[in-house]
Amino acid sequence: MTTRSFVVSHAKDADFERGLRSFFEYRDLGIRDATAGRVVAHVIRSAAGTDFSSQPHLHHTTFQLVYVLKGWIEFEYEGHGRVRLEAGSCVYQPPQIRHREIGHSEDIEMLEVVLPANFETENVVSVDG
């Protein structure tokens, strides 16, 4: 894989925006542009003053990794049940695994890396079916 450009992202210059989930804010780390859309990497944190609501869904990806930097988050995964991730925890979510978020701490902060950058999310009826 070749990159289009060298990129550095500093926390002091962080700009968080609303994204896929309304109760989270996303900080783009510049990887999408540097890899011509092959990879996206962002820091995700809880958006203050928003209500949490998560529906069962899956992502059309080839790779998805979540690393918890701060706080905790709990998911329900197809075939695995409830999984609680805390600071220092990492999960690889296989392509199209059905899952839903159950809850997270107010101070949650995660690094997420996904291929491709422009992946689709599909809502499903349940995690197991």
C-alpha cells in the first residue's frame, strides 16, 4: 500500500465532529486522505449532553480495530455475548459481525482503525439473527 502523503496529527490541534453515531464525537487523524480512502483512523469520544441509543448493526468492512484509550464501553457481539472493554483493551471486529453498544462511560475515548475508509453500516433486527 502506498500513501499519498505524510501526515501527523497532534492532540493540541484536535478538532472533534459529530459522525456516524450522534452520541459520539470523532477526531479524524488524517489517514483517510493520506491513504486515498483505503484506511480511516479516528479517535472517538462521548459527546456531552447527548442521549445514548444503539441499534443492532453491522459494518461492511475488511478490517476494524477498536482500542480503548480511556474509560469503558460494553458491546454485545453475535456469537460472543457481552464484552466489556476498558482502557488498554483492544477488539478486532471481523467483517460484518452483528453487534450493538450496550453502554459507555462519560469519559470514553477510543482509537478506531477501519478499512476501507468509506465503509457502510447496516442496521439489523438483532445481534443474533
